[in-house]
Amino acid sequence: MGEFTFVILQMEFQYRLVSEDIFYLITTASLLTMALTPFMIRMSPHAVEWLSRLTAGLHMPGKDAGEDLLQPEATLRNHVVICGYGPIGITIGRVLKAKGIPFVALELNAQTVVKMRGLG
């Protein structure tokens, strides 16, 4: 939540679209999130490191034991990087493959990664 929340909330309260209890609840939640955000941003690298260590031994879907997520560095030269492998990224990948141009696709959706790995 940000500062604009207060403007909208004040108008809603003024026109009696929200009760006084809801007004104070949302105001409090807004103030808390705005106050905590800088600390959460500062702590996020530590949280990621802790979660990485916590999940290090877990099996990732679509990843065979011992298989690296990235190809060896020597094969990652003179290639195209596709950021996002949704419908447009897939189309770009098909065109590049048809032209014989090597590419690497980056995708955050684990289901898409598993599906595309299955398709080669």
C-alpha cells in the first residue's frame, strides 16, 4: 500500500462507503506496510540466502540429479537471450530455432520451465 491509499480511503470514509472500523484498519495496515517495507527490502537478501540453504537439498521438478540449470559457459556464446517464455517468447524461440540461431530462454514460471524442458 502507498500514499495514494490514504486519498482513496479518505474519500470513501467521507462518502460513508466504508465504516470507521474499516477506515482505521486499512489506515493502520497502510502505515505498517509503509514503515516495514524498507526493513524488508534490507533483509530480503538474507532471506533469499536462508531459503536457498533451506531448499538446497530438495529436488526441483524437471531437473535430473546432477543436471545443472545452466549450460556450461563455453556453450553460452553468440546467442540470444529470451526474457520470458510465454506465447511471444515461444514464437521468438521457434523462429530462432528455424534459423539455426542458438538461444537461452529465461522463465520464472516453474510449470512453463518443466513443460518446455519436456518438449526439448
